[in-house]
Amino acid sequence: MEQPPGYIDPRFPDHVCKLQKALYGLKQAPRAWFQRFNSFLTHLGFHTSRADPSLFVFHRHSDTLYLLLYVDDIIITSNNLSLLDSFSSKLNSEFATKDLGSLSYFLGLEATPTADGLFLSQLKYARNILARAQLLDSKPVHTPMVVSQHLSSDGPLFLDPTLYRSLVGALQYLTITLPDLAHAVNSVSQFLHSPTVDHFLVVKRILRYVKGTLHYGLSFRPSASPGSLVAYSDADWVGCPNTRRSTSGYSIYLGDNLVSWSAKKQPTVSRSSCESEYRALALTAAELIWLTHLLRDLQVSIPERPLLLCDNKNALFLSSNPDVHKRAKHVELDIHFLRELVVAGKIHTQYVPSHLQIADIFTKSVSRPLFQFFRFKLHVCPNPTLSLRGAVEDTIEDTDSQSIKAN
């Protein structure tokens, strides 16, 4: 704190105003807290991940400890239980913290250990969304959107745009554990400025799908050895009837586990399906490079170069052959960094048939059998620990990870 400019007391220039109550929302507060916390961890031997500034890694000999910070919520995990307990005591002596025990609930995400891995879901959060929309007793549907449905800005305006924005914003956070919602939520998110009645009907259909998949989430299973990165990239050419822009989508796996996905409208209009697929490949390649940097910070080695799969042979040819420059003169230069990665051997591209292109679920609304097949491939499944009555077990046995709340 310091005296504001123009109101500095010349007799006491170093004095500050006494606050009668706490001020919240100061821009400097989060930065000051993070700097204070960062300096404490650095003193203990942690280093900050260059890929994710909120991730801190401690590695010494065979002992590794990870710490993830989100404002004042902290997750720590380690392969050494004694090291984990020692660090927790040091953290508690330095800051006013509350140890919440084994990881079970973090920022709306429910983590449930299973017999062969970990299950992430948002059951409570999804129920709150349905209650807000008054759709707890609605009839479930099998898919979030009608097949081959493309939304447009035509039609009568919805009378309560605030409700529409609130529900769509909540659904965006729900895609963290339900990636099968990504395309549908991306579609309705493009009309937040002026939603129509038809747009709200699509939101209601998405919520009815959520009602039928309340106990669904992401399943993660460990592997004996570090798996390689495999990415599926796809694009829906001219998917938007208003702007004529395409939609990019990708899903990236580390071994058998889904670790990253996206459904996003491209910033510019593509002149051909090859160009839209090529842009989607470049977007996926950028995410792959970021993931390799993150895994390197996590002390995880990748045995093979990342594999990038696409169902468009022309786009694959364009990514590895510089002789087709005349057909790609209009494409931005930064998109061509994909070609440099392929030539340098950092990424390997390969063709995948369209019926096995998992990223299709992120670019278009597909039929029910295909949607369920892709959902299975994304490892979105019901909670395997549910009892016969459909209730989640309250106790979670996990001594290797802890959740901490800083007061």
C-alpha cells in the first residue's frame, strides 16, 4: 500500500491509510500472493513448470513431488509418502492451511479411486445446473444435438438472455469431465450476444442429455510404461452457415488416457476442405508440442515422437511436401510451422479412416451409434464405483495425494 498520487502527505510520505475493513478485488493481491508462495517453494527446491506456471515440481534422486496451485486451493501428490507428510508440515508451518485429506473434491471436480485407476466426474455440479434450469425431472435424450444440426442467427430472440448465458457458461465448465459435450456447447456458445428461441431449445436438449449421463465422467488407468502421445485431428469445412467458417477439433491421448481435447471455430474462412484440415492439424500440433514440454517438466519421458492422425490425405500431403507451395500461398506463415515439425522429425503424421476419426465428435453432431462409439473411445463412462442404489461411496482410500486449502 502507498499514498495515492496527488494526495501524498509531505510530512509523512511513507505513511499509508489505515483500512477500516478488508479490500477485495485488488489487482495486486493475487500476484503478490503467488509471488510469496512461489518464493517459498523455490527455497525448498521446487522449480516452476515452464508449460504451466501454476505447476511446481520437486525432483531429487528417485523422489518426486508435484504441487498444483489454483488461487488458494492446492493439490500435492508424491511417490514418497514420508516426503509428502514432511512437505505438508512445512507448508502448514509457513501458511495458515487446512488439510482436507485424500483428494476427493477439487473445484467442482469429484475424484474417485477405482480398482484400476481414477474416475473424474462432476455429479454435484451437473445437478446444480439442472436445478437452476428446472430440468431435474426432464426426460433424458441419447445425444446432445440432432444429427447434422447447424445453428444460425435467424429466428425470434430469446426473452431471457441472462439465463441463456448463465446456463451455457456453466455447461462450458462441465466439459472438463464430459468431453462428449464439447461440440454442442461450442455451438451454443457462439450466440451469447443475441440468443434465439431455437438456441435455447438446443441448450435444453444438452441439459436433457446431461440428465441421462449424470453419473458419467472420465476414466483414467495407469500403464506399466509411459505411453506415447497420439492425436486425432479433424475439421468440419464451412460448418457455420453465418460466417462460413470451419470448426476444428482434436483429441490427444497419452497411452490409453485422454488428456486434451478441443472444439473451436477457426478464425478465418478456408477456401477448401484441405485448408481447413491443415489449419486443424497446425492447431493440434501446437497442443502436442505444449504437452511434450509439460511432460518433460513432470519428469515423464516419451518413448516415441508424437503421432498425429488425420482423415484428409491432401492435408497430410501438404504438411510434408514443400512442392505444393503454390496451392498454399494464401495460408498464414505461422500455420506452416507444422511442416517444419514434420521435416524435423518431431511429429509423425498418418492417415486414419473417417469412421475411426474420434475427433469427429468435436466438429459435428453425429448419429447415435457413432456418438456412443466415439464416447466410448473418449473413455467417458458411468462411475464404476456406484452401488446398486446409484449412490457414490463417501469414503475415498488414497494416501498418495492430498488436497489443501489455504486460509
